[in-house]
Amino acid sequence: MHVRKEPAARRKGPVLVVLGVVVLAAALTLAASSSGGTKAATQAAATGPTIGKGGGFGEVYKARVATLKKTLFKATLLPKNPTARNIALAGLGRADKKVNYALALKCWKNNGCSTGTKGKLTVAYIEQFGENVYRQMSKMEFILQALTYPEVGKIIYRSAHSDLNQGIADFKAAIAQHVSLIVSYPDFGDAMLPVMKEATDAGIPVATYAWGYVTGPGKNYLTVVGEDTCALGKVYAYVMNTQVKSGNIAFLGGFPGNPLSLGWQTCERPALNPNIHVVATEPTNWDPSKVQQVVAGILAKYPDIKGWSYEYGLGMAQGAFAAYQAAGLPFNAVLTLRTDDVGMGCAFDKLNNPKLQMYYYTSGNTQIRVAFTAAMMKLKGAKIPPTIVFPIQLQNQRVRDSCAKGYPQEASATSLIPLSLLHQMYP
């Protein structure tokens, strides 16, 4: 697993506690806005202060401060590499462009569409698993981003429904169709590398998001976009070391061997103090029903478990809460999560348990927009860095409430999908 080192974040006044670990590009926010439900940032033709300047390869390297703050928590949490930063600004800045939301919804429901622009490009979002809300929101982010490019004439989406062979076949089919670009999350890790390389050799740029790292970015495929998952694991460890201090904790992950879970798990474990014991490391396939089964099994053996590290907040809300209730145990634990799902924040608030703590990161659905724009820039001759890495800042649920008012329970408030469209997706 690739591990990238980043410089420590600077202290930004009393609202930020910076971790005293040199290799971390991460911080634990202990004071921020009182609500995750910020307004706007997704309305067409929006105005307001911006960050960035210049442009090239069909892009403007600029985004609204409000847009960046909504999706990143802070507008300054951008990649350090100047080229990567420009790509991020270009990709996220496009979220404020006016597009046809009715067409986007139709395209989302039908897993693809013609855009009506008569553009010559066909773009594809291909993944091995797409059957949870996180992936479906990423699909919509991909579609909305594609619709900001008039040169895109067709959008394709494929999910292999957790079948590796089908996932490989979907890639090969896209290559045979001569698609213009592919964005993916490689659920099966390096098992997808041969077809990713095959696409690259055919001149099709392949970009991954959510730190979908497989071997050889920049060579075997175009680039990987996301947070440094090793740094994420170290921040998780910091929370456990300071809040749990001693006792048993457990790791949950997605599909076995997926790069996101491997990244943080590999780096959290050695960063824990000797008095904290990881008693289980279990895959859940990011399926809430499996989360319930896995958590129930761990609780049966370790009813005194003090902490859980995982990615999928909504999966915990829909699975772990039920497991604790069935076991007749109070949910007294420290949670470190990667996603800011509204449903998890609201479940936390409803439980109103002072012995439950939760720290979370942005869901990162909008990273797929950056991956898309990176691939589009490559088609126009840009040199794309092999990694586009966002800094990490965890939020304390008791300080920044992820139960955003007006949002569907399934949604993430850091998404740049317009709220009106989210309500049509999840009525």
C-alpha cells in the first residue's frame, strides 16, 4: 500500500487542534460551525469570494470560497501540490455551473444518457460495487460534472454488483466502445490493475477517487484523487489514544483488500498506544446489514469494546445501532468515521448518549468531480500529477453537527449535489 507523507497542518487559532505528529497532514477540529447544514454553494451562477486564479486546458483554476467550505469544511484544505491544487479548484469550481437537473436525474435513474449536446466524448464511471447511497451520490456528482462539459455527448455508468469478473468485463467493454475517459473506485484493489493498464495503453485516461489507490498511478493509470489514508489512520489513532486511552477497539472496512480500508488500517494500528488493543478487523462490503452482523458478532465476544474505526457513517447508523440494541448494550464508544452522512449525525443526536463520541471526515463524494476534470484536462494535453491529495481534518460531532437540517437522511451535507435534487433522489 502506498503511503504518502504530508507536512503537519498549521495552527489556525483556537478553533483548531493540530496533531503533534510530523508526518500528518491532518488536524482534529474541536470547534467549528455549530451545524453541518450550510446554505447554497450548489446554486447556478452563484457569486461571492473565490480562491485561485488563471487557467488552461479548458479550465478556470478558481472556485467559490462558499463551495470549497461546504465540501471541504475549510476553503483552504486544498492539495499542496500547485498543479493538483489547480485541478481541484477547476473541478470543484464547476459545481456552480448551470446544468439541466432534470436530465441529470434521468441519467442517474437510467445509469447513463445522451446529453443532447452532440458532443463527441463518451465518459464512463465504472465501479465494481455501486449498491449503497455513497456510491449513488458519487454517481450523481459524476453526472453533474459531465454535464458542465458541452463536448461530452454520452454518459455511461456500470456497477458489477460486487463481482470481480463482471467488473473486469465492464472495463473491457468500455475499452471496446472507445470511451474517452474512465473514472472508477477499484474495490478489488490491484486485481483491477490489468484492465486499468489496458485502458491506459489504449489512450483512455483512468482516474480513481476516494483514494482508490492501485499500483502505479501516473504510469498504469492517470491519477488517484483523495485524502492521504495513512494520515487518516494516524488521526483515527490520535482520537483513540486521547479519548479511549486503554481497552479494546475494532476496525471495520469495506471489501477485503480495498485500498481505502487498507490505507488507514495499516497506519492506525501502529500509531495506537500499547494499552489499546485491536480485537477485530472485519470487512463489511459497506453494506449496513453486514455491518449489523459483524458488530453483533464482535459484541458477543467483546461486550466492553470502547471504540470503532470505520469509513461508512450511514452504515454504522443503520447497522451498529441495531446490533447494540439487540445485544441489550448501551452504545458507549468512540467512533472515528470517514463520512459525514446526515443519517449518522441524526442517529447520534437522537440517542443523546453522553458516553458516545463521534469524529468524522468529509464523505469526499466531490473527489469524483476532481478525478473527472483531471481526465478531461489530460485529453487536452495537460500533465496530471499521479496523486491529488487533500489534507485531512476530522470534525467533532458535538461541535459540528452533521445532522444537517433539511437534508435527506441518506445524504451527505458536504456533497455539491443541489439540495432540491437530493430530495428528488431520496424523496
